[in-house]
Amino acid sequence: MSDFLQYLISGLAVGCGFALLASGLVTIHRVTHVVNFAQGMFAVVAGLTAGSFLSVGLPHGLAEVAAVAVAGAVGLLVGLIAIGKPGTSAQSALIATLGLGFAAYAVEIMIWGDNPRSHPGLRGTVEIAGAYVQKQSFLVIGVTAAVFAALLAFFTRTYLGKALSACAANPYAARAVGINVTRMGLVAFVLGGMLGGAAGVLLTPLMPISYNSDVLLITNGFAAAVLGALNRPGLALIGALTLGVAETMVAGYYEASYQTVVALALMLVIMIWQSSRRTALQEEAAR
Amino acid sequence: MKPSPRWAAAAAVCAAALLAPLLLSETQLPVYIVLVLAACVVTGLSMLMGYAGQVSLGQAAFFMIGGYTAALIALEELPTWLGLAASPLVAAVLAAVIGVPLLRLRGHQLAFATLAVQLILLNLVGQQEWTGGDIGLQGVPRLAIGGYEFADDVAYAYLALAVLGLTVLITRNIVKSRPGRGLRALATSEVAAESSGVPVAGYKLAVFSLSAGFAGLAGGVYAFYFGYVAPSSFPVLLSFEYVVMVVVGGAGTIYGALVGATAVTLLLQLLNNIGTMEGMPAAAPTVLSYAVYGVLLVLVVLFMPRGLVPTAAAWWERRRSARPRGDDPASDGAERPAPAPASV
């Protein structure tokens, strides 16, 4: 029972990290219809940057926030390249973000080398009903809850958030009422970069990351987001938590090396199930 | 048909490809063989991306299946030619089986699904005892067909070229045929193609499994040439590399696939030589190769979305048609005044 509780809470924490990543993916996809393959890269950049800031003596908190800001800047850069040129289709933009992920590898290896790195988070463990849970796990869960609440408020209560939602709902109508759709797309990329960065900063103390961790992070983020067809942050949150818990349970009770297989198989099943409820006509009309 | 620049170019490319193994040095031959094998995979992927309009981010998975099939059969003391013959079949059949549910997905969903298939496969192969786990299978015997043993690099270079020739021939015949036109139609709009009587699902599955078969065949040759296969020989990055080659060359053209594979491989090799020069940091070759993939992919997607070959062909056609007609009586450009869509 104590094992179960331990796996549950650390699984929820990992799932929260995936949820942050997935919400960035959803934000960008809703506004720009681009599936951002570089989303995992934001997390890697922020996680490694936070470690560097900490090692030069920046205090906890400040280092993490600065790293998230760096990820936001990287997000802006990715957005400028992916959607800055008029007439870039969503499919081309996906390939462009794949290329940007490669370019980021080069920069990351130059700065941080190719070994996995980690930085200390919140130290110590808490005992609950016989289970020892890392404090960092609670930090991840708490921050994620706060971020999702802030996102909800942002999208429903502020002008900028409403403008973003307007672009997501109908880009043509949004332009007609004077919203600059491209600029909103870039805002979405900055937001996506910061959300990905937050995931990276929070997850790095739990699992060391290296430059090529982004493939696994993006597949997990995508797997979570795909539950809501990349458009609904709420469903992405549920998907991410399920995924995190399922992976941790498989790793704990069965075999650690099978955890990604479970996540990926789950993603495939969900996608195929969803596609069976959709026709080609609907998809082409939505293009 | 009278000899046209097109045929002259094809003959020149063939001659250069056939002469190259005799002229290249010992250190260059392995690069050449890898290049030719990559071109086989890329030809199939290019057909999938250009004609069926589907992106596969897991094409190296089928390359891996081919390699493991050949290695397993050869290590069972069965005739090695059987291993080579089985590698495309196993890859194609597996692709057909997983393609039935997978090809209901489109666009980015299929891209992620194929990526997931490769990650799953890599993970499973790394765990099983009969595939040798993470260490893989070693000591694969040399390929022997009808008493002739492929012993040296030159023999494998010609084997790889023969495989590429077969791949190109099959692709060309399919593209020129009625199903090829059906495929091009379904890449534009599946609904329109379906209503004009194109069996969309069947054609997509056929192309998917054919491109997997090409990759499997190339993987079989790879296993015999290098003598070992391991999960680390077939990373996800290899799949991305194939996509880079397709996009750079131009999806949906055979020349594009060949040019893409050649250009990317040569550029990487050049940078690798620069990166391993004295005074360069140890990580330089890796950094340079990643930078090249990234920069190349972004530049081509943004500024040359049709790829090198179709862009160059269109430029050539424009130049010809801009010239006064009387200058060039033998021009076949007069028959096709508009820049033709990417053809083979």
C-alpha cells in the first residue's frame, strides 16, 4: 500500500511535468495549427539553463524563473522561424520545428556537453502513511496546479488571452476585428516556450536530462495532448496525469524499461480510436 | 524516343555510380555504400511523402527490421541469400500489418505514430534475448549467392547499387502507372480521389509497405556488409535523417531522393572531415552534423519547399522557355511550355 501511494504521487508529479509540456503544445496548436516538435527542446533548454544559473550562484527561485524566461525567448525564436514567413503551411512548420530541434542539439552540446545533467531541487522526503515521497514531487504538483489556474484566468479574463482564443476559434474573424493573427501566433510560441521551460525546470531534479531527452519528452507531451485532439488543455491535463501514473506504476511493479512502451502504445490506441470517429471529409474540411 | 537531355543525364548518373566503386579509396567506399543504401530507403520514403502525402518519422524501423531479419537468418546457418531475400518481405509484411490501423491517421498524427512504432521497436529489441539485447547480433557471415561470396567493399558497393537500381526501377514503373496517378491524386485530396474511384486505403497501404520493403532490403545489405546489427545502429535520428534527405532533394521525385541522399551524406562527410581536424574540440563533428541537419532542413522548408531537384528543374524550364524559340529547334520544352509539376 505504501509502495502504491509512493508510485501514485511520484507518477502524478511526472504527469504534471508532461501536462505543462502538453499545455504548451496545445496553446501553440490552437492558435497557429502548428504541431511544435521543438516543444521538448524548450524543456531541455530550461532544465540545463537552470542548472547553469544555479552553479554560478543564483539563488533557487530566481535561477528557475530566469531559465523559464530563457525558454520563452527560445520559443519566440522558434515561432519567428516556423510561422514568421507568410505562406508557411502547418505541415512545413512541423518539419521546420523538427529542424530547429536539430539546430538546438548543436547549441546544447556546445554549451553543456552530451552527458545527462541534473540540478538539485527541493531536498528531502515527506512520509505519508508509510510512503516516502520526494518534496520536489509536491513542488511539481503545486506549481502545475498554480500554472493551470493562471492559464485559465489568462485565457478567460485578460484581453490578450481572449485575443488568443479568438485566433484559435476563427482566424479570419479575428483578423476582421483587428487582431494581428501572426503576432498572436508568436505570443502563443512564447507562452508555449515558457510552459515547456517550466516543465523542464521542475522535472530535471527528478530525472536527469541530456540534449536528446527532447524526443521522449515531446512524445509524452504529444501523447498527453492527443487525448484532447491537441486543442483542449483540460483533457491534455487528464491525459498527462494518466500517462505519468501509468508509467510510474509499470516501472515500479513490472519493469522500468517498459514504461515508455506503455505510454507510446497508449498514445497509438487513443489516436486510432479517435480517428475511427472522424472521416477524411471532416479532416479535409478542417484544413 | 529520341535521346533527350533527360536520358543523357540518367546515363551519366548511372555511369558515374558504376565507376565510383573502382575509383574511390578504401576509406571512401564505406561512405559510398552507406550513401547508396540511404538512397534506397529515401526513394521509398520519398514516394510515401511525395505521392501518398504521408510523413513517416520511423522509416529506420523498417531498415532495422530488414537488418535483423537478415542477421537472424544468416546466424541460424541458413543460406545467406535467403536472409537477403527475406529482409524486404518481412519488413513489407510487418508494415502492411501495422499499416492497417496506423494509416487511418494522417499528417502529424501519422508522423508521431510512426515515431512511436520505432521507439517501441527499439525498446523491445533491446530487451529480447533472441535479438541479442542492447549488444545486438554479431558475427553475421558474409553474403554468398550461388557460390559467389561477397567478400570485399567493392562487391558490396555493386550489391548496394544493384539494390538501388531495383528500387528505382520499381518506383519509376509505379509512378508512371495508373496507380501512380491515383496516388498523386490522393495526396492532394483523399475525398476527391476516393470519389473518382481511387481505392485510397489500399493504395496508401501498398505504398507504405513497399517503402518499408525498400528500407528492409537496404537493411539486409547493411547487416551483411557491417557484420553486426544493434539497436544503437538504428536510432530515431536515422529516421529524421531520411526525412531531411527527402525534403532537401524534393519529395515525390526519384532524382530528388538520389540528390538528397547524396547531398546530405557528402555534406556531412565534409563537415566530419573538418570536425576531426587537429585543434578542433572532440564534440565538433557531432555539433557540426546536427547544425547541418537543422539549418538545411529549415532553409529548404522555408525557401525551397519543393526541394532541390524540382526547384532546379522549374528554373531550367523557365530559362528555356524565356529563350527565343528559333534558337533551339530540338527543344522538347516547346511541347511543355508551362513548368511541369515535379516528374521523374
